[in-house]
Amino acid sequence: MSRPGPLDVVDVFVYTVVLGLFVQFFPEVISESFAITLLTAVLLKLVLEVVTAAKKSLVARLRSRSGVRRALNALVLLLVLPGSKLLVLELTALVFRGEVQLGGFFLVTALIIVLMLARGATRRVFRGVPAERS
């Protein structure tokens, strides 16, 4: 993984806002404090970076292979997709020991989709902003 940059900090703040909104609007999503929400956002950022890298690698392998190897890579990708949501649920439960609950599988899937959409939107916004000169 590369060294964290300014966009990674922005991602964590965006994840914090999205997670806070989920806590407010979905009773199944619980975070005991703002500090825990912020730490959860950091955990989600780390996990989603690893999962995204793994998915990209699998898709690249899928495109470059044929026959049985392609089928095996497709099967692994199909396992990684739902497995990543379960990983997020289990890691959150393990790390925060009940102080954070992200709901069930479908709610955490919705959360991850919204997180990735928000991340993509902020990246598009920052792509259009010229760099500051010092």
C-alpha cells in the first residue's frame, strides 16, 4: 500500500459523515460516540482499500486468463464480493466490541455502496480543483 495522502484524509472525513448519517437514519446502525465513529471510518477506509485492491487484482487476472483459470478467478471474485461485507462486520465487532454495530449484511452492503459512491464523488470534485501554490 502506498503512503497516505491528503485524499485519504478526505476519504476518512467523508466516511465519517456517511457513517454518521447512517447512525442517524437507521436504528440498526449504532456508534457510541463521535470518536468511535471516526475510528470506525478509519477502519472502513483501511479494509475497503485492501478489498478494492484485491478485487482489482482479481478482475485483472480474470481478463488475462482463459479456460479453467478464468473460471477459478471468477469463482474467487464471487466469494470476495460478499465476503468483504462479512469481513467488515466481523472486524468492526472484533475491534469495537459492541460499541459499533453496522446492522446486518444488507445494511452494511448499502453502507459500503454509499461510501464508495461518496468517495468517487469527492475524487471527481478534487480532480477539477487546481493545486494550491505556496
